[in-house]
Amino acid sequence: MNLLELTYNQFEILKEYLNSFNFSLDSLFILKISSAALFGSGLLYFLKIWNSYRFFKKLGIKNVDYKFLHGNFPELLEKKSNSNLLREWTQKYGKTYGYFEGHLPVMVTSDLDIIQEVFIKQYSNFSAKKRRLISPNDDHPSLNLINSTGVRWKRMRNIMNPTFSSAKIRELSPDLIKCTERLIEILDHEQEKSINITNFFKRFTMDSIWNCAFGVDANIQINRDNEYFVNCEKTFQIYAEKNLPILIGMYFHEFRALTFSVLNLMNKLMSKFVNIESRLPLFWFMNRVFKIVDKRKQDGIRKRDYLQLLIDAEGSTSGDINLKADSFSNVQLEKKMTIDEIKQNVTLFMFAGYETTSTMLSYSAHTLSKYQDEQKRLYDEIKEFFDSDNDAKIDSDSVQKLEYLDMFLKEVMRFYPIGPMTRRCTKKTNVKGINIPKDLVIAVDALSVHFDPDVWGPVDPKEFYPERFSKEFKRHPCAFMGFGAGPRNCIGMKFALVELKIALCKILLKYEFLPLTHEKVELEIFEMLLRIPKNGVSVTMKKRL
């Protein structure tokens, strides 16, 4: 008997044995096996969700009452302002507690010592921010500065820091002044009538960014239908919509990276058949930015802007070999960025600087209209320092010498903190007796911090009082969270403050904000990606005599 006959006989014996159990690999059997596997997987995932809701009990801290699967999303979506809801929960549950986004646990704190540990003392253990609802894994090569973690974040930050130095901002000062003067000319036609000044500030900040970041004068303030402005606005609006991918990210956070990959693949396939840019304004915007980067490189033109600094840092990098390093110490950081990182970070600068600065200007205009005595005091300081008939002395250096203006802006930011402040644990640790596991998100309840009478007294924190930022008051280093805290604070802080100060100085020397009518005294805040005035800020301006 040869080998082939032996193998055949063995197969027949096995077949008879299986048939004795009525076992057949038919379609019904495959369906049953698949159904059982699917049911088993679903059951395991169900048990995982159930176990997630025991998280804070195991941690030894209180948590907000929740609904199974939904967690606390119904309340968050109904409230329209996460920050206001966190403040209400803090009053009920104390300074440190937890809540659930779907079944994702988020720890909230307004305890300044815990915040200091997370943001400053142990910042290398919290070297990530909360993931977006649809986001790639931490090792994805396209992540920008805000969404990167650990060593990659440190490498990018080291490269970008010089862009926001005092010397660099001094170079960009003429561009900021040019854009501000355009704003003044436009406002000259809007005197003594109620205007939604937020729309003017949005165009101004975008105009400033295009000039300072890309060296491109896009004529955004004058051309109301400017395509860059229109598509940027559409992008922010889309983020407020709750479509299927967003819902998956909200309720099933484990599949965010998978959803991101599927969407990327679908977009690549769709782009072969339809104009994807017309459907997704973010793609339109990013493609335009990428073309600017490619053209700058191709033409070999050198400018003094943010983009040039990143282009100069282009190169192949092996820095991500140490991406999962436990700490930043003893890790060699190259001053190189890939072309994908350059493009992503240029786009980031556009979106991060556009809405935040225009919103702060809007809050400032509302405050000046509401508190006429504050407006007078601020105007008197500016008038005394600069000649109102010749404001040529206004630049990035001179505006830094106005002490009351600085205190005023910080008090506006205390009253109206703009963005959520979060950190994600990248290495398990202990913070003030709480065992923090890897990937736990820590969120700061900024409103509770900013309105804590024990921190901001003796003057009632509900009163607008800029002098509380004078040097005579010594406060906790994390009491003011206007730009975050620690090494991972807002990288564009200096640039934003200079832009705000130049704009307010020039505006107040030319115009006064008239008192608000009764119905406009309180602002309705809407929280999307940022805390913004729901319908913008309406003011009436009058030219000074």
C-alpha cells in the first residue's frame, strides 16, 4: 500500500467517524457557529461595559448617576455646555469625582493640588490629551502637536517653540498691525448701529493667521465670500453635528481608531468618483494648505512666518523609535519633522488660533460694553501711553507694558474660560492617594476653579475685578487656567495675547463701546469644541471725538 492509498483510507475513516455524530460542514452549521461567536463576543463586550461602570467605585471616588450604555451623555447633550454641567456636578459630588461618556470613565477635578500634580509635577505621566471622538491610535504618523503624545509631542514642541518667542513675534508684529488697521477701516462704516462684532473679529483673526503663519494675504476681511473663511466656518459647524461616526466614537470609544481608518479608506475610494472637497470642507481646506506647503518648497521662497520654521525642520526622523518611552529623560530628540507632520501642524495653527482669539475679542467687547467704568480706565491707560492721534508706537513690545490691559484680559479669560482642559494618563501612577490607571482622562472643572472664593478672594469672584491679577496677590500656580498649565500649556499664548492687545489698543483709541441694552447684558454660552457666545456678541460703537 502506497502513501496515497494510506492517506485516502485515513480520510474515509475520519469521515465515517464524523458522520456517526451527524456532523456536516453545511451552511446551516456555519451560520450557527457564526451566530454563537457573535453572541459570545457581544456578551463579553456587554460584560466589559458593565464592569466599566464599577470603575470609580474601585478607585474609591464618587461618580455621577448614569444610565447604562448612555452613561452621562444625555445630560451633556441636553445642557449644551459641558463646563456648566461640570460645575453643577462639582457642587453636588465634591472637588474630585467621575462621570461616564458612554462607558468611558472621565475623572473631573477642581482640586488645585491634583491639577498641579497632573499638569506640572507629573506631566510626563500625563503627556497626552483626551482623544477626539474619531481619532487614530497614538502612534499614527499624521498626528499634530495637540493630539500627539509622549516623545513625539516633545519633539514637535521643541521645534515649534521658537515660532512663539518674543523675537519671532516681534518680526510678525507689522503683519498683525496691518490686519488690525484693516479692521479699524471696516468698523468705521459700522458706527452707531448694532453689529454682531464676532463676525468681524473672526475675519480679523483669520486674516492675521494667514499673513503671519503662511505669508499669504488672502484679503479675508474685505471679501465677505472668501472661500477660506467660508470653508473654515463650515468645518466648525460640522463638528457640532452628531452623525453616525461621531455617535460610534461617543458610545463605543474602543472603536474610534477603527472608525477613523474606515472613514479614511472610504474617503480615498469616494475621491475617485466624486468631488470629496465639496462634501467635506475640512478636506478642501487641508488640501489648500498642503498645496501652499508644496509650492513654497518647490519655489524655494523663504519667508519669516511659522510655515518657514517648519519647512526648515523637514527631514526623515527616527525620533518615534522611542515613542513609547516612559519618560522624556535620556531620550534623544531630533529637531526634524516629516512632511506629513508639517502639513498637519500648519493646519492646526489655522484652526487653533482662529476661533479662540476671535472669541476672546468678542468676550472683551461684551465686557467693555457692560462695564463702562472698566472701559474708561482701560482707555485712559492706553491714551496716556500712546498718542491717540498717532498710534504708530503700538507694536508687540509696547503693548506688553500696559499693566491694566494685561490684568483686564486675564480677568476676561477667568470669567469666560474658552476650551476644555484635559490630560490622559500615559503611565499608571498615584496622584494624592488616587491610583490612576493608564488611559484615564482627567478633566479640569475650570469654572469651579475660576469662581472659587477661597482662591480668588477677598473680592467676590462673581465681580469683574481685574486687580485680582496684580502682583500683590499670591495665588496657587494652577488657579488661573486661561491657557492651561505646565509644559503642555497653550503654545500660542504669547502670540494670542499680543494679537489681542494690539487689536484692543487700536480699537479703543478710535472707538468707544456704548452701554448694553438690558436684553444683551447676559451672554448665552454654547459649547461645541470651545465655549463660545451662542449667537455671537452684539455691540454698538461710536467714533471718539
